[in-house]
Amino acid sequence: MTAEPIIHTLARGGSARGLHYWLSWLDCPQRAALENERRDEPETQARFVQTYSGMLVGTIGHAYLEHFWKMLQAERGAAIDPVGVVRFHETYVDDDARKEATNCVSSLLRVIAADGPIPLSTTEVGFVEKEISSKDALMRFGVPEFTGRLDVALKLGSEHIAALKGHAANTELLNVDGAVGALKPGKWILDYKFLGSRDTNLLDRTLGSLQYAAYQMLFEELPGEEPAAGLIQICPFNVKGNPVRFTVVPSPSEDARAMVRNILVQAREAQERGPVPKPLDHNCYPYKGICPFHHAAGGPCKRF
Ligand code: SF4
């Protein structure tokens, strides 16, 4: 039987008031204000889906995996290939980005099916692509609104933990700060990294990731949820022969929790000071390219 196509609209970026949003006020308040104003404009969205970028690869990959887990939850069958079922609402989506995301998702699903590190059971999947909003953000996080979009939460049983620790031929398990020792049956948050998979500094970034600390803190806000045992980062590599990599991320320490809050408070203060350009040139000329609001790039910023 051929499955009905699922029409998906690609949404740019993560959650509306997540860590990335708040940190952007510390980079350049003017840029943060401009980005926020234009975030939902049709031209911004069209440029995003029609131009190759790592963020687009990740957005497409997340869309495929979102529907994979949702199909599983709806008992439409784990064998359904999301790449064959999901169609995008947009008239044109960059072809290279779509192919790269397809390769990544296919290699991840092959590993999951073959080695069993992640359960393929409807009863084990808790939630998929869930936006969590802190109920008392000002008190807990120091900002009026704080949100996070978590990829998946599911229960891992002892057989999945054994598979993860088994170092199967096509997976790699990184032991961050001895965190593999913390692997135990329970509810785990999964986070995929598509663009980040290619970053040679990924391990360092994962070790000190305030985003992962914030995700775990936000998870604790969910009423009725048992506490998460932790977070596992999944890097579905796209190069043939390379493994899918799982990294167990330590639970946030008290220091990491305090740092999330301190940085958010600084970001809120920057936002309250208003959209003034910040005289730090690396924000205007980052190595990835000139700021899109710089007047030389046709933007409105008259700082120069
Ligand atoms: S060009 Fe520089 S100062 Fe102007 S908005 Fe961009 S980052 Fe900010």
C-alpha cells in the first residue's frame, strides 16, 4: 500500500524565544531587532529554502525525522520511509540541501533499524518536536519568555542501552566526561545535529553547551513528566562509511545552570537598552560572510 503524502511547511530557525534568540541580543542588538522584524517575511523565508545552507539541511532533516516518529506514534509502521512520504509545501527547496538531509536521515534510520540503540515502538516515544515554554520564565531564567523546541523524548530500555554501549560497527559512542556511565534505562531527550556534525569542534561545543543545559532545565518544567535521565546527541553523518555518532551529554551542573541564567539576564538587559549597533566588528564581518543588514550588502544599517 502506498502511504498518503504528508505536506510539510519548512519553518526557519528554532523556537521563538529560545537561547539562540536571546544570545543574538548580545551579539548585536540592532541586528537582533532587524532579524526579529523580518523573520516571518515571505522573502526571508523564500531566500532561506532556496539557498543551500547547513541550517536548511538541518531543517529538512528535522522535518523528515519529525514525521518518522509521528508515523511511528500513529502506528503507521516503522518501515515507512519518511523521505518517500514527506513533500514540502514550498514550490522549490534547494536540491543539494534536500539530498544531503536525505542521506543523513537514511543512514541514521539504517543504524536504528540494524543495531537497535533507539526503540522503534509506539509505546516508547514520549513526544516529538515539542515546544516547551517556561511557566515562570522571569523567576527561573531571568527573561520574560523562555522556550525550547526539543526534538524527541523517549524511553530507552536496558536492551537499547546495551546496544548503545555495544559499539556496533556503524555507530560511535562518545564518552563525554565519563557520561556513558550515566547511561541507564529511562526517559532520554534526543537532539540531532546536522550542520554541527561537520564541525570539528563539535565535541567541545557539546561539552560546554548551554543549549543542552537549557533543554534539560526546560524539560524539568513539564508537569507530570518523570525527570529525564539525560540527553543524547545524534550526529547522522552523511559521508558514506562514516558512523552515526551518539554522544551522551552530562546533566547540567549547578555552574552550568547559573551560567544559563546569567547569560539570559545579560541578554535581557541588552534588549532593554534597545537596538543600538554594538561596536564589535566581528559581528558585522563574521567569517561566514558579511552581516545581511550591512549597507554594503544592501541592508539598512548605517553603522559604517
Ligand atoms: S552591520 Fe554590524 S552593527 Fe550593523 S546590524 Fe549588522 S552586525 Fe549590527
